[in-house]
Amino acid sequence: MRVGLDFDNTLAEYDHLFANLAVETGLFAKSPGGKRDVRDQLRLRPNGEYLWRRLQAMAYGPCLDEAQLFAGAAEFLTACRDAKIEVVIVSHKTRFPACKEFKTDMRQAALDWMKRRDFFIVDGFALKSENIHFADSRSEKVQMISELKCNFFVDDLEEVFIEPGFPVSTGKVLFAPDQTRSSLPVKHCRHWKEIADVIIGQPAYA
């Protein structure tokens, strides 16, 4: 079996990072909440879209190491390793941010984040470095998922599953912790434990 995973907001969790950056950069006197709250409130400002893109460039680049692995993801990845399920990561992530003020290679930052969390060592999650893929666009990402012949794909964005060309044979698993339901024909999971139950078919947690 081959399981495909998204990276941003699926494996890497950014809520606390965006909340901290929003205050540290002087955009807010106190944290407005998680990533979505920061985004929505910034976009209400006259230059809000620029401010949001600048904050994204910081979070996905030089500050990425402050992002956390989602609760339960480590247990899922360990269960896949033990069950000899191949895991591939397919991320829609350009190499450099749209905000030209920052020059960090965002793909390398993501790889470094994974290395520091033992993604590629035998006693860690034992992923193969060649199984990490980055796409410049959503359509390219979907093409990669199709070419990789993933049995399942886990993503936090519903838009990925309705993108033209998404393979019919790939099981759609929507990871949306803050969403109560989805109108799409997907398996909606709010925790990585639920994802493990769907994909591995047995509890991965004590």
C-alpha cells in the first residue's frame, strides 16, 4: 500500500507559530487566535493581503522550525513504518515565497524540518527522501498523486480532491480538525487517530 500525505497544515501544524508571529511582528497587541484567525483579521486591513503573505513567508521559511508535528501524526507514521506501508509526501510548495523580502528556500526548509524530526532514519519514521515531492501548482500536485498511484491521500484542503485529474482510484481523506462535516465524498477525519483507523484499518494508539 502507498499512502500520500500533504505537508503544510496536515503534518506541520502552524496555529501557535502564526499566533506568535502576529504579536512578535507588531501586527497585533495580543494574539487573535490561530492561523485562520490571523489571516482573516489581516485581510480586513487595507494592505492586509501583503501583510498576510509576508507573515506566510516568515512561517514557511526562516521560522518553520517552530512549527509542530500535529498531535497523533507521529503514531500514524510509526504505525505505517511497522506495517511496511509506503508513505510519500506531496506538497504544493513553491521554492521561494511570493513575498520577495524573504529569500529562504521553502522546500529545503521543509526537508530540514523533517530531518530534525527523524523522518528519514530507520529508527524514526523511515521515509525515503526520494518520496518527498514538491509541486509548483495544485494541478501539478494532483498529477503527481496520480502518477504515484497512491491508495489514499490525506489533505487539509477540499480543493485538492475536486481538482480536475484527481485519481478516482485514490481514497480521499480530508484532515479538518475544526470542521464538523464535508459535503464531498471524502473520509472526513478530525484527528490522526481517525486517519489511522481509516487507512491502516486497526487502532494505532493505545
